[in-house]
Amino acid sequence: MSTLTLASKRRRAALRTAAFMSPWLIGFAIFFAYPLISTVYFSFMHYDGFRPPAWSGTRNWAYVFRNYPLFWPALRNTLWLVVVAVSLRVVFGLGVGLLITKIKAGTGVFRTLFYLPYLAPPVAATMAFAFLLNPGTGPVDSILDGIGIPAPGWFNDPDWSKPGLTLLALWGVGDLMVIFMAALLDVPREQYEAAELDGASAWQRFRYVTLPNISPIVMFAVVTGVIQTMQYYTQPLIAGKVASGVIQGAGTQFEPGYPDKSTLTLPQLVYNLGFQRFDYGSACVVALVLFALSMVFTAFLMRRRGGLNLAGD
Amino acid sequence: MKLRETASPAARTARRRALLEWIAVHSLGVAAAVFFTLPFVFVFLTSLMSDSQALSRDLIPHTWEWGNYRKVFDTPGFLTWWKNTLIYAGLGTVLTVVSSIPVAYALAKFRFRGRNLSLMLVISMMMLPPQVIIIPMYLFWAKQLDLSGTLWPLIIPMAFGDAFSIFLLRQFLMTIPNEYLDAAKVDGCGDLRTLLKVVLPMARPGIAAVALFQFFYAWNDYFGPQIYASENPAAWTLSYGLESFKGAHHTDWNLTMAATVLVMAPVILVFFFAQKAFVEGVTLTGVKG
């Protein structure tokens, strides 16, 4: 008798869980598992959307890695952005976070002003920067000219387009500022007081008290920064499009990466291969490379204890 | 006052150093504020310039052309983009919140086999770039359901839980002590009633944060409308239309900047009204503990 009620109790609990989880279970199947498997399948198919898919073995893979002229430049750009933009953003975010914890007058106003750019819609923000940095007419050009520094070509110069994007990313550092601010306020007061009694300088206090305490957050910022860079799409695309002066509309094709492939990123290749060249198979190969890279860093993030607060209780 | 006069020289230098530090910190703060604010200011000023002045190197408008904003609104399609954006962002947000809450609740408070696995899969979905699965998804929506040229391929999936929202809500629900749930159970509440009557009122800040994030996500989304709506200008959103606006007015920086202001302004207004919930949400995204 009692085992029966126990069994029925268990069944009811399982049903309850399934009911609560059901939106996501369906979503997981239709919008994650199925398309992911399908992407693997298409990566071995020749498919242009019109004729039925035909088995093509590893031909798409060979094409992407050996002959697709945009693949390696995109990967190189991603690496550049990871090394330069992500680290600058973390350092700058930490700096601004430190600054905001030290500001005593008008803290709320400063915090809001520092945070706002992060919220600017990416298309609008990129458009704004394309204007600000526009050679000849942009305000930044005028200012640099005024102090006698020759202004670079920014989004029209292959050497300066990524620094321009980095500037845009630094402007939107608000997310990191808030995270670092919270972490800095969590550092125990007593540790600073003890360090001060020992006669530690400001730098030593930062190096031996602040940094060890916030190092998990620094790590979190770096890894999420890397993941975001893998997904970097709208800003480089819009910057290239606006600077190149291509008019969007039917019949126009924008070759991504302007100027000279310098703003190419992996997600743009999926669009280029799939929706401009109608080579769905090769697009899926790039998609899987993107997937593998994202998952490596996500796994790294999840494995670190405390990083995502996964521990149940 | 008296104390001050009798203060030792050491205390005086300490005070002077504190004052100098105060000045240094706040000057640096002002410099940073200028860096973060100036782009907005330049965009706004340019949006009020005449056509020819916007192409010059002037920073301040000679005449304040408020009519530029009128011209933007009169652009064919602009109001439709507004409407579409509100539908996408509004409907999408409601669907996301309603479908994500029960999942987040189960992940935070139920004990079941596969819970950690589910959570790991949620995080993987959260980190998945949308481009990874876009080919099959596009074929599914466009070829099988014939829904390309609309925003439905972007809205419908939101009825099935959004990974980021689930994760963020779950983090928030974890902070609600189990005693409240146990008390509700003792009072005879079932799971659904406990969720609706006890948990939801306590989770209001978390829900607000999720709703805001989702609203901003849809508002800012460029890739989604580019894939599904590009062929049909009647389905464009602001973020997508803005770029074509630039294309059509490619030397009129003043009008383009006015349109840019109109895309940015609602986001900033919403932020001012809901600042607290938002900042709370950012800190909740995973860095506690």
C-alpha cells in the first residue's frame, strides 16, 4: 500500500516537473537540438536551396578551410579583437569601476552617464561612431585637427577599422563597470585596513588586496568577452556598410569586411555563404566552427566553481 | 573648529592628501563623463543642423532645424518600422516572461534527475551565437512554414522560453528562501498556486529585469530581421530600417543622426524609468558567489 502511494507520488512529481519544464523542453528540441543536428547534416551536403541536397562528403569543409577567401581573415580579425579589444575593455571597465567607487559627489549621476552608452542600440551606436569618426566631416576629425594630430581614416582604413570598433566597444563598457563595481564593493574593508596599517601603498593595496579578491570576476569578464567577440556581428557589419557607402536594397550585394576584409567576423561568413552565395553547406561548416569555439569557452566558464553560481544550494 | 586648529602637522598633511585625492578622482570622473557623453551630444547637435552644415566641420548648429525630426517621421516606412518594433519587442517580451518563469522555477526549486544537465544545456543555449543554427532555422520558417517576410519566426520561439531569461530568473529565484515555499505547502497551496501567489510577488524585481533585457534585445536585434524580414520592407524594424535610412540619405548626416536619436531615445527613456531593476539584473547575470 505504502509503496504504491510512494510510486504514485513520484510519478506526480515527475509530471509536475515535466509540466513546468515543458516550454523549454519543446523549445530545446525545435530551436536547439533539431537545428544543430541539421547543421551537421547540411555541412556534408551540397545545397543551394533550389535543387535537393546532395551528399558531397567533406568537400564543404575543404572549401571553407582551403579556398574560401574570407575564412582566415575573419579568424585573424577575431583573434585581434580578442587580444586587443577584450583586454582593453576589461582594463578600462575595471578602471571605470574603481573610479566610480571612489567618487563621492554625484555618484548616481556619474554612474548613469558611464552606463548609458552600453544601452545604445548597436546599429544606432555604430552609425553614430561612423559619423563621429567620418574622415573630413566628423567631429573627432575636427578635434584631432584642432590639436594638430593627423586624423586616421578609421572605418575607411584597413589598419584603423578595428581600432575604431575597439573605441566603440570601450564606449559601451557599462556592463563591465557595473559588474566590477559590485565586486569591488564586496572586498572586505578589514583587509584594506590591515594593509594600510602595514604601510602598504595604494598600488600594493590594489595588487595584494583588491586584485586577488576580484580575480574570479576578472576571469569572468575575460571569458564572456571572448564569447561575445565570437558573436560580434552587427557593429563590424554596419561600420563596414556605412563606411563603404553601399546602399541597401534589392539587387545590391555588400561584400562584407570593408575595408579590405578588415572588419570580417565569423558570423558574417555564415550570412555571406548562406544568404549571399546560397551555399548552405559551407555556411553550416562555418556555423559549426563558430559553435565549437563558443562551446569551448562556455565549458571553461561553467567548469570554474563560482563563476556562474551553478552550485544548487 | 577647535580640533582643526590644534591638529598636528601630520593630520594636516593627511587631510591635504585626502583633498588632493578628492580633486584628482573627481576630475578623472568628469573627464570620463565627457568621453561617455560627448558622442550623444555630437549626434544630437548634428541632428539639428541644416543639410549643408552637417557636412561641414562645425560642431554647433547655426540654425536649429527641428524640422529634421519631422522629415524623418515623414519618411515612407518609418512609422511602420516603429509599429513593427513595438510588436516584436512587446509581444516577444510578454511571451518570453510567461514561458520562462515556470522553467526557471523548476530549475531553482524542484529536485529532479537531470536538473544540472538541463541547467548546463540552458547555459549552452544562452551562449550559442544565433548564426550557428540559422541555416536550418531559416529553411524551417521560410521553406516549410512560408513565414519569411514577417517577424513571426522571431516572435514565436519566444513562447518556448528564452535561455538567458530562464538563467537570470533562476538565479533570482534561488535567493528566495525555501521556508516561504514550505509554508505555502503547509497552507495547502499546490505548486502552481505557490508560484503565482507566493513566488511571483517576491520575484518582481527579477521579472522586471528579464522583461527589460528582452525588450532591449528585440529592440536592438539586427540579425533576426535581416534574415527573415529583409525581403519585405513592411516588416522591417527600426534597427534594421535605420541602416537603409542611411543608405537612402547617404550624405544627409543630419537626417541620419535624427533617425539615430529616435532609435536610441526610447531605450534611454525606459532605462531612466527602470534603472534599479536593470542594474540589479546586470549584477545577477552570474557573478555572485
